[in-house]
Amino acid sequence: MSAELIRQRRLRLAQTAVLSGIVVWLASRAAAILMGPVGAWVALALVAGVTIHSLSSQRFLLPQGTRRVRWGDAPELHAALQDLVTRAGLESIPPVYVVPSQQPIALTTGWGDHTMLVVSTGLLQTLSWRELRAVLAHEISHLRNHDLPLFAVVGAMQRVTRIVSGVLMVIVLMSFPLLLFGMAILPPQAMLYLGLVPLVSVFAQMALLRTREFQADLGAAELTGDPEALASALTRIERAQRPFWSMIATGTGGGAGGGGLGNLLRTHPTTQERIEHLRAL
């Protein structure tokens, strides 16, 4: 394992801890306004537990025409996945589904018994075998890193902050006549949760998503020993993507960049950023 890979991994783990802590802390502070400190932490623990339980039992709705690819249908693909899963220390290969789309798509969804790996016909047609293996390694890394339950819990915490903000807004609106006479209904710090704190929570959540993408890239490089393959795949995927899908996948209007507020709301780093980090390995 290269020194650069170790350095980047430690950086991403530290960023993950800080950003997750920020989102959870903001949710706890928001909930404490309505429920008190102890009640807030109890509520957040319940929310996290329910979120993980629902993730382990939910079924991802796949588009019509999707087919499951079994070992006999694509033995080479499953052999590659078996090798990656073994290297990652996972117990079994997630079921593989192919969606009939010309967009190059690869994603993992679900958790536990309902985990699945989804690729598109466009991805299989666009990438070389070496590039496809690197993309599959990226998705396997998400599973090894337990990113899906992390994303679900952090998303739930962010929603708690947003819900508290909405409740406070209703209280303010209903108490508006009293406010006109200078009678404070809420403590001054609670007013922060009407706008600023939920916005910071969203920014932290998006930054966490980008950090975990970088971490999955590092995992793919480690599993394959070939960071250039993933860099090449990312370049090819970006060229093949249409603007509409790129907007959905990255949270912006394109894969190459934007700036300012747009970058803060991205769910994925730019392709150029990911390639630069991979080639530094």
C-alpha cells in the first residue's frame, strides 16, 4: 500500500468523522430545543435505529426491463466480482441487475439481505473490461465501508434538523402578534435554527457524500492495484453522460465543475478532482 494511499485514507476518515459529527451535533442541538438534551439524544437514537431497520428491509424499485444477471449468464463478470469481494473481506457477492439504459450507470443500494449492485447496458458497452472492473471495485468499496447505512443515518439527522426548523417557523408565525409587542417566544439561539443551521447541516451532508466517494475511489485502487483504470473509466463515463443524468448524479449541471454554492451542494466530487487524486497514487 503506497504512502499516498495511506495519507489520503487517513484524511478521508478524519473528514468523515468530523462531518458526521457536525450533522449529528446540529440535529441534537435542534431537537434539544423542543425535547431537552436527554430527550433529544433518545429521539436521535430511535431515528437512527428506525432508519437502519428500514434500510435493511426496503426494496429498491428497478425500472421495467431490468434483469438479474446470474453466474451462468456472465461467468467472467461474477468471477471478477468474486475476486473483488474476497479481497474486500465481504461474505458474498451482491445480486447483480442490469437496467436497460444507454446511460453509463453503476450503483449499490439496500443493506444486508437487500443489497444489490446495479449496472446499465450503457456502462457495459462503454467501458473496457479493465475499466469495468475498477468501477465494480468502487461499488464494492462502498459496501465494505458501510457507506449506505452511514448515508441513511446522516440523511435522517439532517431531516431532523429541517423538521425542527419547520416547527420553530410555525411557532414564530403563530406567535407573531406577541413578537410585535416585544415578547420573545423562543430563546435567541433558537432563531438560528430557522435557516442558518439547517443550511450548514445540508452543506456538511453533501461534503460527507463527496468524501465517501473519494474513499470508495481509494478502496477501488487498493482492491485492483490499478488507480489509472478507474481514472480512465471516470473520463469515459463523463464523456458518455448526457447533461440530464450528470445533473442528477452530481447535484449540479455537469461533471466538470461549476463553482461557489453549486460545489457545496454537489453529491459527488468533480471528475477532474477524482482523477487528480487517483493519479497522485
